[in-house]
Amino acid sequence: MLTIDGETGEGGGQVLRTSLALSMCLGKPIEIRNIRVKRKKPGLRPQHLAAVRAAATISKARVEGAEIGSRQLRFRPQGVFPGNYEFDIGTAGSTTLVAQTVLPALMLATAPSRLTIRGGTHNPLAPTFDFFDQAFCTQLNHLGPRIRATLERPGFFPKGGGIMHLDIQPADGLRPLELMARGDVQLQWAEILLAHLPKHIAQRERDVVSDGLALSDDLVNVRIADTSPGPGNVVTVFTESEHVTEVFSCCGQRGMPAEKVAATVVGDTLSYLRTEVPVGFYLADQLLLPLALARRGEFVTRRPSSHTTTNMTIINLFTGMEFDSRQIREGAWRIGID
């Protein structure tokens, strides 16, 4: 049994999710200790527990320690069993993080799967549905699987209640990831999602995004999400380049002016464009696992974040693979497995 220290690197939920994903993909039983011990609320929270239960379901795993607040978990997968599954986080916890836990195993399974996940779809500290769909899944589809994500209805903190679906057509193996250049920007557009809040919020955000990115009105879409169980707001910018689509979002929060929400997204987008790298901070972190499962490949990104270096460490513990991470020019790093 492989033992993982939950305090490794940044010591958050990512250690748990990556460990569960690799345990299923490689058929390795694991024990994780010190789960999120340095967080304000240590141990498993509902979102993390939902990921554990989802992983246990699709792998028919024997599990010990799967309860709220648990700081230790034993997980023994019995295989990967594709099928139709429904998972309900029960809170506004991130649906996309639960999806990312089980997706690596299911995209290499022996038959298609369909997932329905209920919870938060647009969370401040997690990939939004739009990022998951347009940035992450788009890259996975280049590697062999066919993954289609659909949003039935959005869910925001603190109400949750969002619903996303995931249809997964697996591949026999993954093609190597090669993402060394962004190419020319072909289209840039924005969407403002508003649920049960005054419409002037969206208009103020629209003005900031239009001015900051020089986008015409027809490229800044306002979508009213009346089906959401609770109020919420998110501003998202999509940058579609020749070789990659990057997505930047900011979720509105109580006390945060609409102008600041929009300006945050504009700033993140402009920072990405200035670096001239294809892969942003968050996508870099999430491409490491498919890179390792393909066993070779490379991409160019910005200086690796603590989440990225933590993921490298966990993947190395499972596979022995060494990532080549080095600066190749000012503001740009190459990450690869040769």
C-alpha cells in the first residue's frame, strides 16, 4: 500500500484528488495521512468526501475513513467500472473538482460513461464549468478520448444546486500532449452570467470588459440564469488561439463591486496574453496528470505554481516519472516528460 502525506506541497485537496485518480488508473491501494491538516477546517469536507465516494463507486473500492473531518483515508480500488452515475455533493462544493477526480480513470476505461454531478458549478476557488469544458476538456479531446460536458443549470455559493453532465467516450491510450506555442489569437469573447441579481451589475461588468479588452458589444454576452437555485454572478473571458483555448473567470462575492469582478478577469487575461505562453497557471496544473498517463509530452507555461509542483511530486510518488521543468525564456517554462 502506497502511503501519501497530505501535507505534501501546498497540502490541500489536490493531493487527495490526484492520489485517488492515480490509485484508480494504476490499480494501486493507498493510504493518505494528514489530509488538509493545516487548513482552517482540516480533514475531509463535503466536497472532498464527494470525490472519495465518487471514486469509490466507479472503482468498487474498499474505503476506510470516508467521513467528514477525517484526516486519514485508506482506498483500495478493485478496477474501473464504466457506466451511468449520479453524484450529489449536497453543498455548493465544486462539481468540476469531483469530475476531475474520476475522469482520468473513466477516459481510459473499457466502455463509455455518463456522469451527472450536482453542487456548485461556478466556485471562487475551483475551476468553473466554463474552464472545465472549454479549456481542460478541449485539450483532453486532442489526446484521444471524446468528452462532452453540458451544463443543465448553474449553481453558486452558498446555495449550490447546479447540475452538470459529462459524457465520456474512452480511448485505448492517450496521445502525447504537445503544446509548445499558442499561435495567433483567433477569437476573444466574454460572457456575464447573472442569477437573481439586479441587471445593472451585468451592465457595469460589461462596460469594464468591453473597455479593458477592446471587445465590441456583440462579443460580450449577458446570460440570465433564472434556473439557478440561488443568486450568483460570474464574468468569464474566452481566448481562443490556434492551438489552445484559455478561460479566465471571476465569481462575484458579497461586498465585491461589479467593476472589480470584471477588472480581475480583464487583468488575468491581459497578463496571460503578455506572456505569450500557451498554457496558463491553472491549466498547467491540470494537464500534468494526462501528460503522465500518456507517458510523454510537453507544454510551455508560466512559472509553475505551488499547485503545479505539488502535483508533480504526487505523480512522481505513484509513477517514478520525473518532470523536466525549466525556464526557457523570460516568463516561460517548459514542463515535459521525455
